[in-house]
Amino acid sequence: MGDWLQAIDAWTHAILANRFVVLTLGGALGTNARYLLGRWVDEVAGGRGFPMGTFVVNATGSFLVGLVAVIVLERLPPSQQMWYLFLGTGFCGGFTTFSTFEWETFKLVRDGNFAFALLNIVGSVLVGFLGVILAVAVAGLVFPRR
């Protein structure tokens, strides 16, 4: 029985040492958490026209990535960096990429790059919105309404 447990332990460590597996597991959990939390918040909020589920997910994800980044990247030893791949990049990335945008903007402000921080905020929102408009226009051309 001991050999069997050691084999499972070795296999688990080998799997979790693979960056892609860690990212995939974190991303899958984050994606499901986003879906469940967003739906729950929308149901509780009663669908009043404002995308409250997405708003709460984005705010929560931004808080989580800030917390995870400070704890894992700035407080834990380098040997623990894989936790950021799982929790920060994987989970929070699956939960909301908005959180990464917020963290990167914070780092720009913290480092004194205010112009780049402003460019990141305004540019990401405007270019992202223009991307949606362009995608809707292209989809309308390729798949017109009947």
C-alpha cells in the first residue's frame, strides 16, 4: 500500500510541476467560478439592466489578483512562484482577465509610469470596445440577420 501511495504522490508532483497543467487547472476552476458567481449575482440582483454579475466578478477578480500577487510574488520565496501561475494567471485569468489588467496598471502607477497607466486604462477600454464594435459589424456581414 505504501508503494502505491508513493507512486500517486510522485505522479501528482510531476503533473503539478508542469506549468501548462497548473495553468489549465487554475483556469478551469476560475472559469467555473466566474460562471457560477456571475449567474448567482445576476439572479440576486434581479436583472435590472446593469451587468451586475460581470461587475462583481471583475471587482472580485481584481481584489484576488492583487492579494495573490502581493502574497505569492512579493512575500513568498521564489520556490513558491508556481502558486501564482495556478492562482494568479490560471484562476484569476479564467475568472476575469480584467484582474490582470488592473494589476498591471497598478504596477505602472507604483513604478511612476503614470502616462503608461493612463494609456493602458483608456487604450484598453476604448480599443476593447472598438474591437467589440468591429466584431459585431464583421459578424453582421458574414452572418446577416434573416
